[in-house]
Amino acid sequence: MSKRIEVPEKIKAIVKFALPTVDVRGMDTEEAKPERVGPLGMVIVRSGDPGDPEVDLCPPTYWWEHRIPIELAAYQTASGNARAALDDMARSIWALIEADRTLGGLVLWTEAEAPTDGEVDQTGAKAIGWADFAIIATYSTASPLG
């Protein structure tokens, strides 16, 4: 399996581990924004874009900075607002990634972009907050195919 597929799948597995009660989707037919969000929230992990690599010629080495978008959704509750829930979700994900920035040796380094501030959609009686951020995974391959 190529790293351009393996790295986002590893990120998705980390998200599932960090948020075990949340519906985690993405990287297949589930990439479309759903019409419903589960009662405990939802995360969509997108496959992202590895971009154009930097190339070393001898030996051929392709250096990638793969941007993997993560979308978060949480309901506003009586005990707290959706923005706080979204912040907690993002912090839980990042805590696991920060504990092993190489994803078990799969990549050279991971970094995160700052999350959006969380927009709110009103669906029926409940407000749903949405936020997103991206994990940037830096890795190298011997092939231009990732």
C-alpha cells in the first residue's frame, strides 16, 4: 500500500481511538457531509492532498507534505456550547498524535493547522457546531506515486 493511502488511514485510526464514542467517517463513500450527526458528534477524516513533492535526485527521493483535513461536528448541549465540545474533540485527537509525531515510524513528522472557530448550523431544535483543521504529515518515498 502506498503512503498516500496508508498515512490518512493511520490518522483515521488515531481519531477513532481518541474519540471512541464519536462516529468517525471518511476516505470512502462516507466523505460527503452527512445529513445527520450522531448524538455524540461526528468526525470526517478526508484523504487529503499530498501536493507536489520536492525531489532529491540521487537516489531518487520524493518528499511529501500531505495535508489531511479533519472535520468535526458536535451538538450544543444544556451544559456547554458546541464550540467547547469541538475544542475538546480536537485536543483529544492532537494529544494522541503529539505523543507519537512519527505515527509509529510511518512519517518523519506531523504538524497541525489551527482549527476554524466553529460555525453553527441550526437543524430543528438543536444547534450543531462545525469546525475543521488539518494534520500535515511529512514523509518520503522512493516513487513518485507516493
